[in-house]
Amino acid sequence: MPSMFDRNCDHCGVRYRGTGRNFCSGTCRSIASRNRIEFNCKSCGIRCSRPASHAKYSAAEFCSLKCWYGFAKGKELTGKITIRSFTCLHCGKVFDARPSVHERRYCTMACQNAGRPPCPKRRKPRIDVVCAQCGGSFKRLRCQIVGIRGRFCSQTCRANYSNTVQSKTISSGIERRFFDECEMHGAKLVRQVHIGKYWLDAASTDGRFGFEFDGEYWHSTDRIKRKDQQKDAFMKARGITVIRIPEMLYRSSPLQAISMVINA
């Protein structure tokens, strides 16, 4: 174990008793390792330290901002940061502030907002757009309308459009085969007719009858049955009679299912 002996601190020079260390305390070791300089505060005279890189600024001559501001009220600082007097262009008040890159013109933010000229409107005007789903009118920027994007007044209309158009316009294989056979037997039909917010699988050319091919799995649930009833009532109010052909009827008796369309 090393023995204790007296030596001088490499930083402050104080005589201390240690075991081979070069500094008398952790503070001296920290100051020496960080390349700091010591000085007396110009305002209060307290001994303090600053990094050597701060020596070129006036703030490095004071222990705190309080001493710095107190000293700056009566004397001009020797470094880059100084306090000057300016005259407000709006209210005419003389105020003290640190100079910046641009000359100080206003004493407060309120004077700055009141003294500046009004800025021209940079926002582009909005245009009237008709919703692709519900037909309602709303305003939107021209740059926000790209194809079908931006043509809906709400997320609800966008979701309804996706459900009715993207899914309903894609017919199943058995549905296409059924209506193909109906046309082969002389029926004149129009596929995928859009009326209001609903789509019909097919409709007659005169527009008096609409035909729905109901799948056994999808149209057997209570929720879809309620939607089918609402759809039938919507079409009936517009003078269209909806005829529904069950999938199981077409599978068991194709001619009977086709005759429902032909007779209509």
C-alpha cells in the first residue's frame, strides 16, 4: 500500500497530503481536465471559472447573468455582446436591447405587429366540388383533387363509394353466367345500374324492373336482409320493381329462374 506524503496540487498549487495523485480535490482535477480558466467577476469579485473557448466573449468576465446585466447598465462591455439604445418606430419609445443582425425597430411584439404592413393573402382560393357519393357541395383546393381522390366530402362517403362501386361492380361467376343465359333467351338487360346510392345487378331497358341475384351465403344474414328491404323500398319509391332470384333456385331449376326474368 502506498504511503501518504505531502505534495503540491498541479492546478491550484496548494500543499496537500495524498497518495500519488496530482490534484488536491476533484474540483481541481475537473477544471484542469476541461481546459478551464479562472478569473474574478468584474461585478462582484467572486472567483469563478469558464471554459477557455468562452474567453473571447464578454459573458466570460462575469459569474452570472445578473452580474453581467448589472454591469452593462452603467458601462460598455469589452466583448461582442453589448447593450444599446433603440427607438421604436411605432410608439416612439426608447428602449435598451442587445443588437442583432438586423437593426432593432420595435420595443415589443405588439408594436411589431401593429407597425408592419399587412401581408397579402398567399393562400390560393378554394373551388366548389360536388361529392362523388352523396352529391353534396363543398370547397377544396384544386391541387387536392387528383382523379377520384379529393372528390368526397367526408370519410363516410369515401367508404360508401368503395363499398358500392369497387365491390358491387365486380360480379361473381355464377351471377354473370345467369344473366348471360337470360340474354340468350331473349331478355334485354343492362348490367350494373347505379340508381341513387344503390347498385342493381341488372335492369330492364325500359327501367321498370330491376333484378338482383342473391347469393345463398351473403343474403342469408339478418343484416343483409334488412339492407335488401331498404333497397327494395328505395327502388319502389322511384317506380322500379325489384325481382330477386335466389341462387339455390337457379342451381336446382335454371329454367324457372330464367323465366322470372323473361316474364318480367
